[in-house]
Amino acid sequence: MTIAIGSKALMPREFRLGLNLWSRTDGTPDSPTWAGQGNAAVVASDQDFGNCLEILKLDTVTSLRYMRPTPISPGTYLRISTRVKALAGNIPQVRIAGYAGGPGGGNIAGAVQIGPVVTLPGYGNVVEVSAVVGSGRRNGVDMPWGRQATFGYFGLDLIGDNNGSVVIENFVIEDVTAAFVPDMLDWVDVRDFGAVGDGVTDDRAAFVAANAASGTNQVLVPAGTYFIGSDLSISSVVRFVGKLSMPRTARLALTGKFDFPTYAAAFGDETEGMKRALQALFGYTDHSVLDLAGRCVHLTEPLRVADYAPALTTFSNRRVITNGQIAIVPGNAWQTGTVTAAGTYNPALPVTLSAVGNIGTIEVGARLSGPGVGREVYVLAKNAAAGTLTLSQPLYGGAGTRSYTFTRFRYAFDFSDMEQLARFNFDDVEFLLEGNASGVMLAKTGSMNCFRDCYFTRPKDRGITSIGTACQGMLVDRCEFLSNEMGLLAQNRSSVALNVNNNDTKIRHSRFIRFGHFAVLNGGGHMIEGNHWFQGDAAQNGVRFGGLVLTQTNVQATVTGNYIDNCSIEWTNEHDARPNFEGDEYSFGGLTITGNTFLASDTNLGFNWLVVKPYGSGHFVHGLSVMGNVFKSLNNKITRIDRVDTTFASLDYTRMRNIQFQGNMFNGVNTYVANPVDVTFTQATASNRWLVPVNVALPFDGWAKNVQSVIATGPITNANNARVAEMPWVQAAMGTTRKQVAVNWGAATKGTISLRVRMDNPD
């Protein structure tokens, strides 16, 4: 119950009613009283005080305590006061004092139980002596007792010289809580419940009590550093003026207002606040969404799971970070780590690198480069004792011991410590990386991690990196990736917006600007739809490289409705431990490229938008549809849209099948490419064998393998111009280049025909 200031309800019994309830020591029930003492007398009518008590000081500390307990509770503040004057003899000093009683009646060790000392100025001078007792360490509180105090025995002490007489007025005890916590305020102060805020004392219990007492009000954490020794959950809204200090393993769940600004205020640091908020987000709080509240989070170091949730290895519940910016504060924490070491590779163990030297310095998440290594191969795990590394992808270079370079980029969000992370979402977040750091490194495994309406601004090396299979089903939707290498020539860029090692990603309605590669995708089932990626530069007759790089042969993927600008779709099998075709595997197939706009500008004749690059022999294409696309070259023409890169091997043209190039439009392209292709041929002189060249019109410069139809577009005549009515028979894949069709007649004939020729078997 809150008592109004000035109320007599808490005041001790007046002296005139007897001294049997006034203790000569601490006020406890069995302590000696002042009743019958020769050095104490009740004065009936003092000219200043009326009825009062006169005491002759005989002891070093002469104590006076009221023996009935005065209740006190967390959040309550009491003012104990009286008036005193010296009468004769030596003049003592005076102080208010009390006994701090806790549960069970025991004295609370360490509680301040004496008030300020008052010196009496002379005989007959009336002096007020007072002190304030309460649970919190507040300005104006003389005796803070903490939240354990339940009652007190109050009075005063006479100290100093003996043999002096003083007169003491009846005591007044007032509830002055309202002076410290006015009724109109909508918060409770943790100090009122015993919080110390010295950075050493564990204040957790005070925070729990304040939260329990707050009701619908806020909890105030005033200036100071408050140590919280274990997990703490607060359901009320908290206003932080001071800050918290907690062990790394202790979790703070601010369920009343779960957002980044509150956590940043709680710890007085944006990076630490973000760590603590992530720790809580993964800690099964009442919230699944961490709202950045429009704030810009300034990170001084990477957010690694081992730093903020050391025991967290797997998590599959939906979690979202949304509505704000992540900015990088430059510093040594973002420096790329580089290690060079030898290792032995055996294709029989396709994702294992053995006998690795210097393995202790190689980090999980490091990118592997060197002879026989495809693009975007990462260290997934390491066994230092065994000297082995587990890789994200196989190496194509075959068995052998080679020297490799391991490059560890630094990421704003680094989940590589986790074995599994699924259903984690970044929504409406801008990553202001500004050439200082990379964006997000996914966990080792997982699925359905999503990026929506996000902006990756100038990642130093990578936007989104998968070191394992956490990219399964990943969604990148309505995002923009701005390279840090936009001013460089295409051939000098090394950055990658994103990579994928597993299946079924959806990359949609996003924009990727001038990276080394927009995406390096292994796995199959990808849907790449409605994006714009461009990789041009300011050079005249410039070279261009792969924008979308597919590294699995049978991709079962669709590339639909994209704007593909100054870069290629490059299709390889560089992540194959045995890159030569083996009879029990699929070769290149399962790719549909439909309804895209392909653009090139200021490039050279040798540029191609679709490049197949086998890293081993015996491969072929057996399932490719390129239909309804627009191919346009500005300023400079190009020779053709497609090419086989024979750096390692060519294709087996005898096994091509089910390739559809139809309905495409060509502007600034010298060679119309189609399959099947219609070829018109005129034989000017009569011959019984017409050799029809099909040199450049078939995809990938393929063979004229099949003839679907032969139509005479004019009269077929003999040497005498007499009409010939017989049907010819054809032979495909003729000549040394296999790019001729022989049309055979029973007699020498001449005329004009149209042939529909394929470079594949259609089934």
C-alpha cells in the first residue's frame, strides 16, 4: 500500500506511552529496552517538542530503536526523521539508524543501516535528523536495502563524546515513494527492486521482480552497468538508459518489445546488440521476426554463430530479419584470410582432400582455388587430426598432389558454424557492404532459406555464398546486387553475386550489376525467371564472360523471361570428379531457355550468349530448348549466338538429340541458328548427286545429322529441261566435316529444293 506523504500511519508510538517498545540496541524482540533506565526519562512538556525523550549518553554508541517492525517492500521509500537538541554536557553527534530485516526476520548482510551523521551546533538549537530508506540505489536514498528487505526497526544513534544530555522528539516515518516514483509515470525502476548497476553484482533477481511488478507499465533501466548472470526473459517493454553485461551463454529475451533498437540500447553497442538479438531469435522467444525498425546496424565484426550462440548447431523454424540496413565499419576483423597448402586428391573420394598441409590454419568456409579446381568450391568441414578437408564440390583435375590456395572471405552474416539452418529469411534488408565485406554465408546444410526485397550494395567478394547444401530450395526474389567492381573491365572482375550447390532454387525478378559472374549454380531444378543481369564495361570490342554458370550436366532448369546483358550462359561439368562421359550418367541436358532478351554491346565477333564447355571427353547435348528469345548486338555484330568451348574437350556430335532452337529473333548476328533449320539449295547443272552444304546454321556448329523433309520449290528438270517426277533419297552427315547432305536422284537433275535439317536425333 502506498502511503501519502505526511500520514501518521507508519509512525512509531510516542515516548509518553512508555519506553518498553524502545530498544537500547538493534530493536529485535529480545533486545534490552529503555524502560526503567536511569539515563532516560520522558519529558512531558518541552518548550520546543512537547512530550519527548531525554537521554544522557553514556556509551560509545547509544542506540534507540522502535521494536515494532515497520513494513517495507520493493519499490517503497520511507523517510525516518526526528528533531534533536543538546541540553548539557558534551555535545554528541546524531544519525538515523535501523535494522534491515529480511525473510525470516534475519538481518540483511551488507545493507547500509546508518544514515548521515549530524553535528549539533550548540545547546538549545533544534536540529532535524533524517534519512531515507528504500530498496533502490537512488539519489537521495541514504540506506538502500535491496529487494530482500521486508521490514525495519528504526531509530537513531548518539555517537561521539559521552556525558552529554539530548532531547529527542517523537519519530516520524513517512512513505515518500511518490517523491521517487510519481504516480503519473508509466514505468517501474529496476533499482526499486534492488538492482545495483555496478557491473559486478548479479542484478537478475531485481529485473525479474521489476518485470513481475510492472503490469502494463514499462521497466526502466537507469544509468549504470547491470550484470545479469544467467538467462533473463522480460515480458514488459524495457527502456534502457544504462546497459547490461551478460555472459555469452546467457540469453536475453525481450519479448515485450523484440527489435534491434532495444537490444542495441540494452548493450550500448550495435554489434553486440545484434548478436544478442540473434541469440534470442534462435532461442525460441515469442517472436519469429527480428525487426530492425528502419535502423542501420553498424557492424564492427562478422556475425558468426559461434560468437553469439556457441551451442547452436541446427535450427529449422521460420525466422526473419527485416526492415533495416546492415552497414560495415571498416577494420581488421574484415580482412580476408589466405593460406597456401598442398593436398592429395582421389576421385574415388570426390569431396575429400587428404594429406593437407598447414591444415590448422585453413578455415571452414574458405574458397579453394588451384589446378583442377572448378569455380566456387569451398571447405565444408575439416578433420585436423586426420589431415582431411571435406569440400562443397568435387575437383575435375584427377588424382594427384597439388598446391592449393584457400581464401576465406568475411561475411556480415556467417552461418558456417551451423550444421543446419533452414527457413531463415532476410526480408527488406539492405546490406551496405561498400567493398569492406561480403554478404551472407549459409550454413552447411538446410533448405528454403530466402532473400526478399534485399539490396546487396558493393560486396567485397561475394553476395550470398553456399558452402554446402543449405541452398536447397533457396529463394532470391526482388533483390538487387550491385558489384564493387563496376568500374573494372569484365576480364578483371572476380566477384560472384551468389552460388548454389544443391537443387530447386528460385531466382526471380532480381537485378545483378557487373559481377565477375552473376551466379554459379550446381544442382538441378532451378527456376531463373524475370531477372536482369549485365556485365558489360566501357571497353570497345570488349570481351565478355559467363553471367550464369551452370556446372551440372543434366540441370533440369528453366531460364525464362530474363534480360541477359553482355554475358553468356555458360554450361559446364567442372564440378565432376570424373569429367569424361561415362555410360551410366547423363550428359548435358534438361535446360530450357525461353522468352529471354539477350543483349550485347561493344563486344567482338567471337562473343556468344550460350557456351557449352565440357571438362572431359565423350559428352553431348541431349535435351535443350532455346525458343522465343531475342538476340541483339549493338555497335558491333557478332558471328553467332552459340559455341562449344573446346579448352578441355569437344562434344560427341554422333549422340546429339532432342535439341530445339526455334522462334528466336536475331539482330546484329551474322548467323541465323536453328534446329531444325530450313536450307534452300539450287543445283544449276544436272547431276544425280547434289551435295547441300549446311555449314553454319545448326547449333554448336553441329553436324547435318538428319533430314526431316525435302521439298522442291520449283520444277526439277533434267539436262534437257524436261521435268523429273521421282522422289530423291538423302544421305546426312556427309563430307569430312559432316555438314553436308547428299540428295540422290535416279538421273542427272537440276533445280531448287528446300530441306529441313537437324543436327540431332529428335527422340
